[in-house]
Amino acid sequence: MSGKGTPAVTALRRAGVPVSVHEFDVTAGDGRGYGLAAAEAMGVDPTRVFKTLVVAVDGALAVAVVPVGGECDLKAVAGAVGGKRAVMADQRDAERATGYVVGGISPLGQRRQLPTVVDESALPLPTMFVSGGRRGLELEVAPSDLVALTRAVLAPIGLPST
């Protein structure tokens, strides 16, 4: 199964952005979580692999992109988009707004581009990995390209895992 047809890959290619597509078989059944298992399957430092979370900020949906080894500071996400309070979005709302299934939501190629906040830890990285639109598909892109294409705000929204 190829990632060439996902909206995320299409968005990057249409924009002329260099991208490396990584496909792998991974399950999250070992208790570590999907993101850490994906990093291991690709042989990549987990600090370079980011998860895409859909949150509701004062009732409006937004996207938070944070390292897979940590958690999301919801209050910081709310502040970064000019809101007061954020909670994780309802799964159905997230899927409906992005066009992706939870577990494979990409910050790119969404049905309706949501306001996006990327954790500032991505900026110094040469490349970062984000979901390509389904589990087992990761896209390796320059952080500056991801920020530009999603019109993202950079902010300290990642928290170490507890």
C-alpha cells in the first residue's frame, strides 16, 4: 500500500516541498504507544517523530503537533491560538474536520485546514516526521516547510511524559 495518494503527500508534492515517505508495519500493542513504536520501526530518534492531536480551544478545533515521547500542554496550545481553554477534541469531530481517521491524522492535507501549533522543539531539527494520513505512513519534512504549509504558530506546547 503506497502513501502516494494520501492528501498529505499530495499537498507536499503540489507545494514542491521535499519529502521522504516512510512506510512500515507497526502496532502499539506493547504499551509504549504508537508514536514510540513508529520511531523504533523506522530506526529514528523519537525526538524527531511528532504526533498530531486535534484539540478544541474554546469550542473551536485546532491542531497540536508535539513529540511522540511527551504530552501536550493544552493550556499552552490555547494561549498560542488566542484562546483560554483547550481540551482534546471529540474523535468524530476530529475525523470529520480533518478527513483522516484518529491514529492517522496528519497536520497536512486536511479537509479543512485547522489552526496549527507546532512544538518549538521541532525548529532546530534538520527534519521531522509527521503522520502521512494513516498508520504506518510517516512523512519526513523540514520543520520550516511544515510550519509554512500549515501556517502554524511555533510555541512551547510539549511536556515531558509523566
